[in-house]
Amino acid sequence: MLDRATLTIDLRKIRDNAHTVASSLPDVEIVGVTKVSCGTPEIARAMLAGGVAALGESRLENIARMRQAGVHGPFWLLRSPTPSLADETVALADVALVSELAVIAALDAAALRACRTFRVIVMVDVGDLREGMMPETLPAFLEQAAAYTNVEIDGIGISLTCYGAIIPSPENLGQLVSLAEQVERITGRPLIVSGGMSTTLDAFIAGEMPARIDNLRVGEAIVLGVSPASRERILGLHTDALVLSAPVIESQVKPSRPKGQCAQDAFGNCPVFEDLGLRRRAICAIGRQDVVPEQLRPLDERIRVLGASSDHLILDVHDLPDPPVVGDAIEFVPGYSATLALFTSQYVGKEYI
């Protein structure tokens, strides 16, 4: 009998996925991104054991959490800090992604106070329209950044797919390489060329990733085993390293279509229901406060996710030969958004194996 929703994390499979990615690209530095798990130390250790060269996080709180747990990194801060967080950034991270001179100035002052040099990756936007300066502004940025002596420009990077859903291509990856070569002529030294995230693995598999790219920031492929562009399995990775178990709190036969005048649901939607007659449905003790129900794939393909309110997940279980009873566990593989919510929710138990 299961008493609460629990996410089970198979650390061996995450370690194996990290090893597969790292060994498939031996000339590329892999930064294992832990942000989907809120910087869980156990997952960070599994990634490092699998061969990633560094850990990537978007939140300083998560880097602090990992350091306090004895994980030594090195750590990349994947979201540019605000200037007021410069001292904390210099204290906790080893590298930060930046695209604004105001941040460079703040990090330079913080590094001076800490008696160290701080490394940054300059982000350029090649089409996805998330972070990064426009390419034509890069030379002027570098000229002004050169005035700051406690910040070292360690490389140049791009972000693709996460916001604009733009996939890596020979064109945008080639533009990154051209920009990197331009930066190297200005700085007079070789730089890291960070070619994006898990979706760039698709370009690698297709033989379209330029050899000059020597760094990738990979999270979803390691944790979930899929490409973010297609959500299809890649490189033979494990796709079931995470399994959600949710307890049944009701199992009854009901009409498949609500009765009465329809208005907005709790989340402002106007749902539409298909009338399939009487069907057995189960309710599980988890809801939208904890997970994105649309991104839950039941392990038993005969189960269908109908929807959810804040705390109730509604399932069609009519095709199961044995109806579930209260206390039974129903298992799901979560997608990326569902995983992000599950790790963030304090109401979902976490079990590491």
C-alpha cells in the first residue's frame, strides 16, 4: 500500500546515461545540468561518476546545496546573476554565463574583493531569442569587457530550443564557430565553444556538429534519456531512470462526461469531454501543484490520463483486467516539465536507488 506520491530515481541509470553521453563525445567537455532536479546532490554525484566534467545549475541556492553536501563541482552558473548577487556567485560558482556589461562589472568587483579571477562564458543569440547578445554587438562588448581585469572571458556560448524551440543546425552552429574564431582573434587565445544543450546531441548524431564545438551543457538527455527536440530516445540511453508512483484514493465507475452547465475549471480552462458512457476511473493523490499531468506516461499503456485539479489526478482505468483499489500504486514516467515540478514539490517523496 502506497501512502503518498513518490518519485524513484535510479542513480545507476543516470550514471550510465552520463557515461554514454561523455564517451560518445570524447573531445567535448560535458557539463551535466542538474537544474531539473533542483540541484539534488545524489544526481550530481551520479553525473560526475558517469564522466561529466562539471555541473551546471541556474540557481545559486542549488549550488550551495550541493557544496554543503560535499559535491565539489566545478560548477557553472547557467543563468546570468543579477549584479547584487555577484559576491555570492564568485563564492559559489567557478564559471557563469553572461551577456551584459553590468554583470561583468559586478563580477569583476566581487572577484577583486575575493582576490581571485572569475571565469565567464559570453552568450550570443543565434536565433532562439532567450539569453545572449545579438552577434553584431559582440565586438563592442568584448572591447569594453577587456577593461575588467578580474574577469576572464573563457569562452562563447549559445542557447537553443529551450525558449524559441529552434533546433541546432549547420547554420546556427556554424555561426557560433565563426563568432568564436572572431573572439579568438580579438583575445589572442583559444576559447571554449559551448554549443548548446541536449538538442545539440541530435546534430552530433546527424554528423552536423562542427568539430570546433568543445563543450555542451546536457541535462535532459542524461536524466530522461531523450532529445528535448523530439522527446525520442537517443544514443541508447535509459528513458526510465525516473518513475513516479501515485496512490489510488478512489476507484469507481462514473459517466465519462460531466453533467450540468460547464464553466471554467480551477485553472481558467474550459474543458471539453468526450461521452464514452460509463467508465471506471481512478483518482490518484497528486495534482497540478506537484506535476504537469499532460507529461505523465503511464507504464501500463491501458491507463489514460484524463486530467487533474490541484491535488487530484484523474485516470481512465476501465481497460485494466483488475480494477485498482484504494492504496494501489500507479506508475508513470514523467517528461521534462513534469520532472521539474516533481522535484520542486515538497509533497512528493524522493527515493534514490
